[in-house]
Amino acid sequence: MPARGEESENAEEEGIQFKLLTNPVRILANEAGWVRAMECQRMELGEPDASGRRRPIAVAGSEFELPVDIVVIAVGNGANPLVASTTNDLETNKWGYVVADEKTGQTSRPGVFAGGDIVTGAATVILAMGAGKRAAAAIHQYLK
Ligand SMILES: Cc1cc2nc3c(=O)[nH]c(=O)nc-3n(C[C@H](O)[C@H](O)[C@H](O)COP(=O)(O)OP(=O)(O)OC[C@H]3O[C@@H](n4cnc5c(N)ncnc54)[C@H](O)[C@@H]3O)c2cc1C
């Protein structure tokens, strides 16, 4: 769980319970199709891999059900596939991110500008702010 120490502490202060060495296996639904539980499996740390980090290994027969009523998958970052499938003439790359001119943010669709994570993939606030400023200037020129 890569995180700054203070982030872990803040999360615990807000009531988050970390289930360390626990791997979600599948989401279980009730008869109506609503989520009711998560099947999890206990893990243990094995030998270090090439990077020196000890790899988690599943403990056979350790599966258990964790009752839940909402599941939020909060790992990773990706483009909403609807962006590419619902917007005509908006060019996206193989990861679904919007293709935009680096200097202006202009996309393949006239009058549509983009910047930030939806162009670069997961990046930083400062890069998104820079893209926003450049796009604002380009939009100004475009409208004039
Ligand atoms: C857990 C986490 C920690 C991070 N920590 C840092 C950090 O410490 N420092 C750092 O620099 N960066 C950090 N980042 C990255 C940073 O948050 C992003 O790079 C930045 O927010 C990108 O800005 P953005 O404006 O491109 O996109 P976003 O901030 O994602 O803004 C996009 C907005 O569009 C809205 N939206 C989406 N679809 C629609 C729609 N159809 N209609 C209307 N609105 C829509 C979304 O709700 C969202 O508000 C972190 C990211 C995550 C997930």
C-alpha cells in the first residue's frame, strides 16, 4: 500500500479499517443482483522478488466473506470509455485518453480543447493547471 505515513494516519482517523494481506477475489450479489459481500482471501508474505519486495502469496483455504453493501474500486486511474464511444470526431489514443495539441490543447474536434489527466493519463495537479492555462489562452485566440 504505497502511501505517505500521514495519509494512512488520516485514513485511520476517519474510520478506515485496513485489511492488510487480504485479497479481494470476487463480489457476491444477493438474489436481486445487489452487492451483499466480498469474497476475500488471506495472504502471507513470501520470498523477496527481484525488486527486494516480499511477494504476497495466497493462503490456501483461507477464503472468507466480508459483508458489504457498497464496493468502491479505488485502485488505478483510467479514462472513462464513454469519452471515446459517445463523442464523434474526438480522437483518442489506445488507452482512451484524448489526443490534444501539447501547446494549445486543441483536439481533433474544432472548438474542443482538452488538458490534464484525460490527455496525459494520471499525472499531477501542476501539469493539469499548466494545460488549463495554455488551453485558456488558445480558446481566447480561437474565439477572437
Ligand atoms: C488518490 C490520488 C492522489 C493524488 N495525489 C496527488 C498529489 O499529491 N499531487 C499531485 O500533484 N497530484 C496528485 N494526484 C493527481 C491529481 O489529482 C490529478 O493529476 C489532477 O487532479 C488532474 O486534474 P484534471 O483537472 O485533469 O482532472 P480531475 O481533477 O480528475 O478533474 C476532472 C473533473 O471532471 C469531472 N467530470 C468527469 N466526467 C464528467 C462529465 N461527463 N461531465 C462533467 N464533469 C465531468 C470530474 O468529476 C472531475 O471533477 C492524485 C490523484 C489521486 C487519484
